[in-house]
Amino acid sequence: YVSQNSGGINNMDQINKITAVTKKAYEKDPLDLRIVNIHTLFLTTIIKTKINQNLDYSQEKNEVDKIYEDLLIQYPEFPDIYINYSVFLSTIGDKQKSLEILRKGKDLFAKSSRLIYVIANAYIYTGENTDALNLVRAAQKEGWPPPNIDAQLLFLRVLLKNNLVEESQKAIPEILKLDNSAETINKINEVLKDSGFSK
């Protein structure tokens, strides 16, 4: 139902209808992470809409909190749950709790180069630029360079957010050695612009 109707969503009634469907699916199988991700996505859309309209969103937020808290009890060793929960909290403006969740799962993140860069991105998203830098520096000490173009771009963002301009100037040619396509150049320009630097 969701895949067939998500393309035509253009008002809150449609979002509410689809959320009702995803809630039923979630209630039938609350540990299926695909269903959880879809359901929390629509709940987050409702929350953001209510925030923009200055409406109470506590019911939806409490529901998302409970979903993630239950998942963390069931899967305490699954780092993506910590990351997804943290991103949700940051998206709705609860940066303090977002950071608490990240720090709660910190030991799990150190086991994967992919997760190191994902979590660094979450730190940047919450404004914790120094924590992001410390994390990528620790990864480099472990011999874990950014594993792909997206991680390279994140590394550039981390450098720029920490005003390490000279080091960021060296990082750009390294990115372009891996991929000098127009798409990558546009992404580099977006990172520069987002970080307060002109092209």
C-alpha cells in the first residue's frame, strides 16, 4: 500500500492514512526494521508538519520514542538503531537527547569504519563538530580512511566545520582522484557552500 501510494502524497490526510497502514503493519511485526523505518518516517513527517504549524506533536513523538526504546532493548548491539534514533531526535530539534543516544552506542561504532563516518555525520548534524573531528581522527589512527566518496565528502565537511581550511584544500584533490565527475564536483561545491565557504 505504501509503495503504491507514496508517490501521490500531497496532504496531511494522505499522510495520516498511510501512517495508519504502517502502524498496523508495525503492530503485527514490531521487530521488522523495514516496517519500523517506514512507520517512523511517516510519524516524523507528521511531527515536522505539526512543528511548522505550532501544533502539539507529543503523541507522535512518544510513539517514536517507544518504538526505538523497544528496539534498543531487543537489539542493543545493532548500531543502526542508535543512529536512526539519534537522527530522528536531531531532526525534531532534541539535540541533547540525540547526543545522549549517540554516546550510548559509541562503543559499537568503533567496530566499523562505515559506522565511524556515519556517526561523524550525525555529530555534524547535531552541531558537535569537535566530536566529529575526534571520531574521524581516531578512525585514521586505526588505518581506516574514508571508505567511499560519501565518506570522503563527509571528511571534507568535518574539516571545514572545524575551520581546517589548509587540510580541506588537500582533501579536495584526493576526492577528485577517486571520482572527478560533474556530480562529485557539484557535491564538493555543496559541502563548501554548506560549510560557509564559497566555491
